Amino acid sequence: MIDGIQFNSLSEFLAMGGYAFNVWSVYALFAIFLVANLALPLRKRRLILRDQKRRLAALDAREDSARDPADSAGWEVSMAGDEK
Amino acid sequence: MSGRWQWFHRLGSPKWFYEKTTRWLPWLVGAMALFLAVGIVWALLFLPPDYQQGHTSRILVVHVAVAGTSLSFFPLMAVAGTVTLVWRIKLADMVAKNAAPLGAWFTFLTLATGSIWGSVSWGTWWEWTDSRLVSMLFQLFLLLGVISLRTAIENAETAARACALLSIVGCINVVIIKYSVDWWNTLHQPSSPISMEVGSPNGPEFWVATAVMIVAVYLFLAVSLILTTRNEILQREDKAQWVRELVAQAR
Amino acid sequence: MNRAGAGAAFRATLKRDLLISVKRRNDILNPFMFFVIVVSLFPIGISPESAMLRQIAAGVIWIAVLLASMLSMDSLYRSDYEDGSLEQLLLSSQPLYLLVFAKNIAHWLVSGLPVILVSPLLAYMLALPAEGYVTLVLSLLLGTPVVGMLGSIAVALTVGLGSRGLILAVITVPMSVPVLIFGTLAVQNSLAGGSPLGYLALLGAMLAAAVSLAPVATAAALRISLN
């Protein structure tokens, strides 16, 4: 046992002197709060980067087809629609 | 523009902010993880149980840290709002826009942890005679007002300036609400002599643990706000060359 | 832009708004009726016993007044926005602060004052003890303009929006809390035999602060909304 720990056993730690529900629900809420406010922005960042990459690729493809009109006229129409 | 103000406008440049935070983020995340780990382990394992409140003082470490930090949102948004209105710096609004929902999360968590603590200490989940909880409730309403104003106005520029003004007015109001609710509370003392002072019987160990947790929560605020602001920059500046290059390099 | 011109513009705006309200009587009648209806629901919902009603009378009247003023606020700049006269106001060479202030006064005279005038009658129906009436009316006279001017900021921020929904309430309710606290405390204090002057002075201070600052914020909000 490390000196200074206030509990003698794991079950005592989990019981929190009879306040298990209160103590653990607060720490659970705190954990959800921390994880959510870090994970959600990171997830959104991935989505933003993916969307913009796709958009840039579409833009490039359009520039390519503009340089070479024979490439495929159908593409051009659908890309113009995407831009709106 | 005189040279004295150059740093100010450079600070307001989204590109500058994005590049700086790319360098800062690892350090901030590291410090946040360190302080969170120390704070949580200390609060859960090493903090001596309070002679009156027993192990529920472990709740207070989290509650006090989150509550204290949530008070900084309106001042933060008011300062950002002033910068938006006076200097029209886009970055200030990007920060303010993302601060409002984060502040609502903080305020909600303050209310939730406060009422969980109160269910032991007061024997009830909600206590109108605790002026801190009551002012927090109205701070939550005001934050929801700012958020709903932002979503209701379609034009981004108008929304930015409207929310900036509302944040300044709201900041003044939060202070007035806090003092008047305190006043109101002293005249409606509870009939049962329960200890209303948060942390009053706690010794220095409690306050050191809480101080560590406060630093941890502030670092978390900074990290989360920087992450959402960077997302905002990527979205709003998507026509800028440097963002395109960045997107092209991303996996 | 001389002083007389500003004064004339102030009076003209006040007169114009009052005339329009008199022509559209619903703006006066609706908040008034709403107030009476809300108050009459409390004895039915809580208790018809005068011992109970006496305790809640001041709070019920104050809350009903706040709700009624929130209802009336919706019409504050709406018709002016729709017929374009709000933009004319912004283009005027006169200080916008004065014009906004005139509109606030007109709105309070039309929607706030009638409610205050009928409040003693409703307070009587709620069995408010005799010591409370003067304080109640005084606190309402000092407090409702504050609520109106704070609400005016929220209305100005949302004036161009099709549906405001809850925004007005979510913004205005927290801002009215201090007024509600000191208004009801004043009445309760005089019922308890104390002097309400301290609370009335605080309400007066809030009114002074609101008069000097709120129209500035409303003017800024109007410029933002109509840019």
C-alpha cells in the first residue's frame, strides 16, 4: 500500500463510505464531459478535412477537364452542381 | 496602422493562430493530462475524508474547479465581443462562437455536480437557498440565449456582432444577477441549520487538491476551445491558400 | 443638429408611437388582458384561501407583469421594421439614443402603465394586506421600465428574424431576475413592517442605469440587425 492512500481495499474504495453513487456519478459525468469536449471537436476536424479534400479534388478534376474538353462533358455538369 | 498595433492584428489573423496553436497544442495537452491525472488521483485516493462530509468532499474538488472555471465564460465572451465590435477581428468571433456551447456544458456540469453533492449535504437535489446554484441556473439560460441567437441569425457577420453585443450585456447582467441573488438568499435563510459553506470544514489538503484541479480544468478549457476554434478556421477560411495546402497534406 | 432639433425629434417619435398604439388597440389590450387572466389562474391553481394568497400576492403580480411585458415586447419594433420606418430612424441625423428612448417610453406608457394601474385591484383579489399597496405600485413603476428597456435590447437584436421563438424569453428572463428580486423584497419588507425605501432605492438605481445604458445598447443592436 502506498502511504497516504485513504482506503484499505478496493471494495472500500468503490464503496466511498456509503456515498458510492454520489461520488462515482460525479466522476463519471466529469469523465464524459472531458472526453466528449475533446473527442467531438477532433471528430469534426476529421469530417471537415475529408469534405474539403473531396471538394478540392473535385475542383482539380474540373480544372483538368476544362483544360481538356474532350475528357468527359458529363463530369463537368455534375461538378458545377456540386459547387452550388 | 502604427507598429505598436501590429502584434494585435497578427494575433487576430486565423493563420497565425492556427500555426501557433499547432505548436502549442502538444504542450497544452500534456500539461492538461498531467494536472488532470494528479488532480483526480489525489482527489479520489489521497484526500483525507472530511470529518463532516466524509468522502463526499471528493465531489467538491471537481465541483469547485468546474464551477470556478464556468464563471470565466461570460467575461471571456464579453472581451471577445468587444474585440469583434471595435476591431472587427474575425478570430475573436470564432473563439466567442465556440465558447458559448462549451460554457453551457461547464455550467450544466456545475449544476449537476452541485446537486449531486447537495443530495448528500442538504438531503435534497435542488436547494433554492443556495445562491450559487441559482445564479448558475440563470447563467445557463443566458448562455442558451446567446447560442440560440447565433443559430437564429443566418448572416454570419450579423450573428457575430449581435452575439458580441449580447455577450457584453449578458456579462454585466451575470454580475448583477449574482449579487442580487446573494442578497435575496441572505433574506431567505433555510430553516434547518445545514452547512451551506462549500468546503468550509476542509483543510489545506482540500484546497491544494482543488487548486491542481482548477489548473487542470482551465487547461482543458483552453485545449477544447482551441480545437473547436481551429475547426472554425478550417471552415471559414476554406478559400485561403494556406488552408488548401493544409487540406491537401492531410491524410 | 442642435438641441432643439433633438428635442423635437424625441417628442415627434413619442407622439407618433403613441398615436399608432391608440389606433391599434390590441397592443394595449392584449398584455392587459393577459395579465388579468394569468393572475386569476393562481388562486385556482394554488389555493383560494386568503392566508395562502396573501403570502404569494406580491410575487404573483410581479411575475404576471413580467410575463405580460414579455408578450407585449414582441410588437415593439416589428411593425416599424416591416414598414421600413425603422431604417428611416437609423438614417435620421438625430441621436439614435433619444429616438430609441422615446420609443421605449411610448411602449411603456401603452403596455406597462395600464397593467400597473390595474395591479392594486388584482392585489386586492389576492388578499394583499393594506400595507403593501403603495410599495407594490411604486416598485412596479420603478421596475417595469427597466424590464422594458432590457427587453428592448433583446427585441432589437432579433428584429429581423422571422421566428424568434423562445429567444426573447431566454434572454429577457435572466435579465429581469434582479428587478423581480428587489420588487418583491420591497413589498415583503413593507408587509413585515419594515421600510421598503432601501429596495426602492436599488430599483431606482437600476432604472437610472437602464435609462443611461440600455438605449445605447438597443441603438447598437438596431444598427447590427439592420446593417
